[in-house]
Amino acid sequence: MLFEEDPENPAGRIPVTGPGATRVPRDQGPLWSFGMLAGVSLALMLLTGVFLAMNYVVGVQPFETIQWIMRVVSYGWLIRFMHMAGTSIFFVIAFINVGRSLYYGSYKRPRQRVWMLGLVTLILMMLTAYTGYLLPMGQMSYWSTLALAHTLAGFPFVGHNIVRWIMGGDGIDSATLTHFYTFHLLFALAILGAVVGHLQARRIDAAEAPRLEMASVETVPFHPFYTVRAAVALLTFLIVCAVIVFFLPYTFEQSANFQPADPLVTPSNITPQWYLLPFYAMTRCTQSPLLSLALVVAGWAALFALPWLDPSPIHGPRRRPLFQPALFGFFVVVILLGWAGAHPTTSGWVLLDRLFTLLYFLFFLVGVPLLGVIETPGASLGVSLSQRFSVKALLEGRGAGTLLLAALLVAASATTAARAQDTANVSQDEGWGFQGAFGTFDRASLQRGFQVYQQACAGCHGLQFLRYGDLEGIGLRPAQTAAIAATAQVPGGFNSAGLPITRPGIPSDPFHNPWPNPQAARAASYGAYPPDLSLIVDQRPDGPTYIDHLLTGYGTAPPGVTLFPNRSWNAAFPGNQIAMAAPLRAGQMTFLDGTRATVPQMSRDVTTFLAWASDPSVEERRQDGVRIILFLGFLLFLTTLLRRRIWGVLPRA
Amino acid sequence: MAGPATETIAPFDQAPPPHTPAVEPHLLTEAAPPPHAGPRRDFLKMTLAATSVVGLCMAIWPFLDTMDPSHIVVTSTDVTVNLGGIPAGSGVTVVWKGQPILIRHRTPAEITREQNTNILQLRDPATDGSRVKTGHADWVVLFGTGPDGCVVVGNSPSDPRGHYGGWVSPCDGSQYDTVGRIRSGPAKTNLGVPPYDFSSATTITIG
């Protein structure tokens, strides 16, 4: 392969792709596109960030602001989902970049600068993401921000002052939000600066490297050969992004974050965003805040020191029979570290945190220095990366590729399971027609569901993020939505005597809230707050199924169970004792379309309606997604044809 | 693929060795001419470029659209005003789309005076009837911002109203009559009339 360095001449590698390179090795693999993809991700994050900043109201009602962006601002959902899912996509790309640099020894002399500036970029990305995650002010935003901020309290003497100073108070309030918003923008600008430095360093260092191998290794001009390859990579990347943004935007979001931040209720399992998990797991190894902080700092320091820790001059891992498996082992350890970090801090998981943290440091402090000395470089090339990840190798269940994929799968599935752990025993997949990539809502069911909401739920439960005009989405005509709106009395300012007055609602008014304030709601509901239903389907893990089971789960308490006063027995409710009395009774209402109003029917209809209300534009979004993916697919098809034409002129390798 | 041929490797600090075209296929040397550009390739390139440009333009739209006021903000801007408490000879200012809107209850004397004004003398000729709703000549609804960019004064009977009994600009001193026509001063045009309708005998909806 082309990036196998000569042991005698570590510096003599060919410039990598990009503006600095006019000629590029003919056979460099797809991994070398990830630098460009990281740049594209950054550009998209900055672009969507700018437009989000124009619509985000800082410091006041942050949760409501996000819903405003999602539901009211034209294409607000698009910029928000691009920004939200884009963060995770950006980190995936960045981690692949770091992994590739480790694999190909790109951190070695004379490229330490490139490596270190890359790490600086990654740290800044984490800081940007960390500060940005607070801004929607969901439950998980609030609690994971608090948990991580308190790591900083580990600084001797001044730790608590630092936390206070960063947060602008003793807890998270609007000062914290304005602080974090400003930090978020500043860190984002800093990323831009670090990336410029990273690119510049790469250009200079690549230029320093004599192009000795050029005469003997096949190279091709960057343009058009690698421009067309870059275009193929870019379009593939955009299609993947479009699938996530339009069809799976909440892949990386936890259901707790659909709940507005509540300083009085801690979610059962606080987990920061997945890309912070390995370092978060390190902080959990010890109870001492100072030591936690020291571990994270040491973890980063080890990465920064890698060029000096590794005595081996060989860049190419394929001539390093011991280092290569050790490196894949390290990748697996980092993934498992993140996996352990996603679990509750019970002793078993903390033990795993410690084990994987130990392995992490062993790799840097023992593995890397020792292997460089004791290892005999292979005379011939070992297994290549593409062979390692080939379908054949994976099917046969051997090779590092399988190991990595297995670790990823374990981490992903375990994290998902941990997320759902606090749900009651609800079964999967009730065949909701609106789920899945091409799901649609049954309009008749939506309209019946709205009727159920109005007649059975609206007395106690608000629907604050839905507007009367949105009801056109369930198939009502504008005149009908206006008539429904007009039945509500909404605050209409003050009369000439200075007294508050009401006016009939108009379609742009949000749904009438049955309670003037939460205290009144609690007082009238045996102390239990009837939750707002706008996002209830997202707020409960296994959402629609859970709601449906809850509504049909009422029954008499089994023998031996004593109900608390004013509680009803419900099979689906966690703890089985619910303050809400059974809201649905057979024949309680008459549906205009003649459907019989049985409890399961009403339950299913109102669940469908609430699922729609949580995300009224979902069908439109999926349609947009199909169009955009088809368009990108067409472009990809053309580009692939062009790539064949261009690369076809080369003699076979 | 073959590894580097050892004989071509020169010490680090020396100039790169000359190329050895005999070893390589001609396309792979630095001096190679660009690969042949066939008509099919050109066609592909042009189709691709055109499609990409169309795609980019379409991609720009949603971003710009987020800056537009949303449909909900736009539809909720209608302002309903109850005219009940406004005595004749007086006026109120309400806000519509962030702009001041003057609502003036005219006295019969003011109406007669404006109706009898010779519009040929006016700088920006307009009849009184063209600036009020038919059957509601006692109500005048105007944009409060004059051509000079200042909000005129004169709603309250105690405000300065100028020689024509309407409004006066506090900036350039232009004077308007009770139906908002420019009568003296530097301004060239009348005060604008916003879209509004009488939703009942005593309420108007602006917007």
C-alpha cells in the first residue's frame, strides 16, 4: 500500500489529499475523505448554527423557544435537526479521523503539529457540544450539564468558585444559559481557528516531506481523479445525513430531554451525550473530584504526548505485527469505556469504568513505548485495512473489523437498553401506522383522537405547543379550526380600566391551558401534576405504546395490594398506582363517523392524535426527505458514472 | 500493488530524483497530459454541474425562509380596536405590525371642512371620501409615521395640531389636516391609510 512508510525514512510520505497536494497516491482508501467530510460537517454546523441563533431567544423559556423553532419558524425543524443530529455526525467523522491518524501513524514526526491541532479541535468540539447541549434546556441537558460542571469543582481551593463563575450562579438559571450560549458561540469560532491552523500545519508539514516515493509509487493528479472521488464521498455522506435528519432525527437524543428541565426531579440515569462518554466514564473511577479531573486531563495528555511516547519510526501499521492488534484493542477499549459510562453508577459499572480506564492508560504508558522497542518490523506487508474490514473477514468472524463492530453493537444496544430501563413492562411494536420511515397518520383516527382529547383529556391536560391552526393537519378546514379556536377564551390584554380581559381565540393561538399555574393544577389533582400532552409521546420511552397501555391498563388492584388514597390501579403505570382516574369509559362519546367508542378504540385514537401533536410536520418532513434523498441519489449516480469515466482512462494497477 | 522501489529512494534532504517515465505508465507521471476528455464525460460533467447548481439553489431556500416571519406571526397580526371610548375630536394610537396607527374620531365640523376643501390646492390631491370608509366619515385611520420618518402628534386635543386641526410632525413641522393630507411644510405626501375594515359599527380590524 502507498502509505506504508519506509522504516529508514519516516518523513518520506506522500502529501495527503487536499489543497497542498497536486499529486496523490493512486490507491488511497476512502478513509482519506474524512478530513474533507469533517470540514463539510463543520460548515453545516456553522451554517445551521447561524440560522438557529437568529431564532433562539437566549435565557428566557429556552424549552419553549426550541418548540417555537421546531413548530412555528419556517423550516425551523430542518435547521434544528441538522444542528442536533449534525453534532453526532460531526463527532463520528472526527473520531474516524483520529482513529485513522492513529492507524497510519500520522501523529509521528514531523506531523506532531497536525496531530495536536487536530486534538485541540476535538477538545473544542466537545466544549462546544457540551455548552450547546444545555441550550434546549431539557431534563438531560440540565442534569448532565450539572454533573459535568461539578467535575470542575475538583480544582483545589477554587473549584467551586470556578463552577459558580462559569454558571453565573449556584444552579442553572437564565444567567447560565446566556453564559453557555456565549461560550457555545466562542468555542465554535475557536474550532474554526483551530481547523485553519490544522490545515495550515498539514500543508506545511506535507510540503516539508520530500516526495521521494513519487517516482516509484503510482500517483495521479489531484484533479480530476480525487475531486471526483471526493464528490462521491461527499454525496454518500449527504445521503446518510439526509436519512438521519429527515427520518431518524432523534437517534442520538434521549427521551428525558423531551421533558423540560426540572431542578426538583433527577432523571434515573444521567448520561451525557455519547461522544463525551469515554471521558465521563473516567471521571467516575473515583469519588474524589480532584482525581476525576486529573484522570480526564491525563487521558487527553496521553493523546497529546503520543508522538513522543511512540519510539517506533514506522508509520505503516502493516509492518508492525504487535502494534496493530494493540491499536485495535485500544479502539475497543475506548468504545467499551463509553459503553460503561452510559450506565448508572452502580459498583459493577464503576468497576468496568476502572478496568477500561486502566487499559486506556496501559496502552499509552506501557503498550506504545514498549512495542516500539521490542517489536521486529515485518519484512513484508501485513494485512491491510480493507482486508481486515472485508465482508469475508467479518463473515468468518475474525479480524479487528469484527471486534470493533461487535464492540460498537454492544455499546449501542446496551445504551439503548439502559435508556429504556425505567419503562414499565411494555411490549414493542403495536403496529402504529405512523411509525417507520414512510408512516402516515390515519386522518379519521386523528379527528376521533382530537375529539377524545377534547372531551376526555382537555379538562386537566394542556397541549401548550399545539396551535388551533395546526389542526388543519388532521384534516380540518380553516373555517373549522377558526371555529374551534373561537370557543376558547384567551388573555386579550387589558381594558381601559387596566383590568385583564379575554378575547375569543384565533387559529394562531396556542391551545388553551386548563390551569392558570402548576400549583392550581396540583391542588385540583390530588397533588399530582397532570402533564402537558404536547410531547408526551416523546417524553415516555416506548411512547405511543405506553400511552395506549396506560389508557387501557386500568383495573382493580390485585389482592394484597392496598391502594393509596385517590389512586387507581393501572397495569402500565410505573408503580401501578396512578392519580389519574380512568379517563375513558365505553360509549362515553359518539364519534361522528359512526365508529363505536370502545375504550381500546378511543385510547388508540387519542394516542394517534397525541403522537401527531408531538410532531405535526413529520409527514411533510418525510416527504421532503424522500425528495432530497432521490435528488442526491441521482447526483450520486451521475458522479459515479463520471468517476468511472475518469478513472477508466488509467491502466489497471 | 508493488511497494516503493528501493533504488529511487534518496536521502531526506536531497532534491527529489528525476522521474523515470520508463517505469511508470505515462498517465501516472507528473508531466502527463490530462486524461482524454470524451464527449460523454463532458456531458456527464455538465449535467452534474447543472443539477448541483439547481440543488444548491434549492438548498439555500429553507435557510433564508427561516428568517422570514412565520405564517403564524403573519396571520396573528390583525389588530381589533374597539372605538367605543374615543370621544369626537380626539384620537388614539395603536400598534399594528410594530407601527403606530392613528385612529381619529372627527367632529362633524371637521368632516364638513375636509369635504369642502378644494383638492386642486392640495400638494398630494385626494378627496376626503377616498381616505375614509363609506358611511364612517367620522373615523379616520392612518399610518402615524410621516414621510420624514417621525411619528406625528395631534391625537389628543391638547396636542399641537397645526393650522389645519390634524397632526404636526415634531421633526420637520409638516402639518396635516384631519384626514391626514399634507397641507404645509416640507413633506410631499399624505399620511398613508392602512388596510382596515369595520367589523361592527364600533370596532375596526386593522390588517
